[in-house]
Amino acid sequence: MIEAKTGPDAGLRRVVRANVLAVVFEVVVPMALFYGLRAAGVSQWWALMAGVLVAAPYVLWTIARNRKIDVVALVTLSVLVLSVVLGLLSDDPRTLAIREGWTAALGGLFGAWMLVSVFLGRPAQLTLGRTIAEVKRGAEGAAAWAARWDTDPRFRRGLRVNTAVWGAVLLANAVVHVVLVYALPIDLISLVTTVAWFGSLALLITWHVWYLRKENLDA
């Protein structure tokens, strides 16, 4: 009999798998459906609406499975509801594309919060890092990691720098994202904004991994 793997590594794999599934069902599938329908001659409005509706079952399934609405699910659900309401109120396809700007704006608010946290109290990365550490190391390991804040000046400076970088990039990306939504032709919005977002995210993750190793901040 093969025993189910448990422990920090299994927990981390579950987190990674959940995020990959979210990207696939909330980003990749709607975008592929949009461009597939457009290639088949479907109007911009219906192609955008189909992308909105196809993401809804996955979001509702995650809420039912977890039996709670977490922050990510709440944001996604609010974006989907906003898109449907706007779509019913107007036949202009750009009103549906506004969800891209709405999502980016929420990311910008998160970035702004991270920047503010650097200067007021403890940086956001301390809270986020402790959550990751608990998944990887358990409650005691997470507590030991977070306790470095009180005794290690290099640890404090490193978390502040890393938090500031994340906050600045997320905020800048949100501004660029919203501008693109209103400046680009509708058929290009989904592709360009998605590429721009994942490009900036890839750079952030590369920075994050390199800097955490350099400063010994890994949770």
C-alpha cells in the first residue's frame, strides 16, 4: 500500500497546485476561449462574456470545497459579478474588459498596502512569510522564523527591502494595466495585459528567490 505523503512538503505542494489551477481556470481558459470564439467569428461582447462565465464554476467550486470565502476567492468572485452586471447593463464590449482594470486596481491597492507597511509597523512580508513558513515548517518553525525580527537587524532590513520592491512593482503594474485596458484595441487587451502581468510577476519571483537566498530570509 502506498502511504499518502504528509508534512510541510505535501502542504507546500498543495498550495502550489491550487495556485496553478487558479491560473489555468481563471486566466488561461478564459483567454483561450475568448480568442477561439473570436477566430470563429463570435462578437467581442459574447467572447468576453463567455470568458467570464467559464471561470465562475471553478471559483464557486473552490468556495464549496474549502467551505469558506478567502481573500483571493472574494476578489475573483467580485470581479466576475462586476463583469456580468456591467455586461447586462451595456452591450459595449469594453465594459466587460473593465474587469481587467478592476483586477489590476486591486493588485495596486495590495502593493500600496505593502509599501505603507514598510514605514508603519512591521512589513507585509513578515506576515506573508510566516504563513509560508507554517506550511513548510509547521507552527514552531514559523514562530522561530518570525522571531528573527526581534533579534536580527539584517533580517529586518531584508524584509523591508523585499516588501518595498514587491509593493512598488505591484503598484506600478496596476497603473500600467489600467492604462492599457483603456488604450488598447479590445481584441488585444486580454493578451497584452496577461503577458505584461506574468512578465512582471516572473521578474518579481526571480528577484524574490535571489534576494531571499542572498540575505538568508527564506521562510
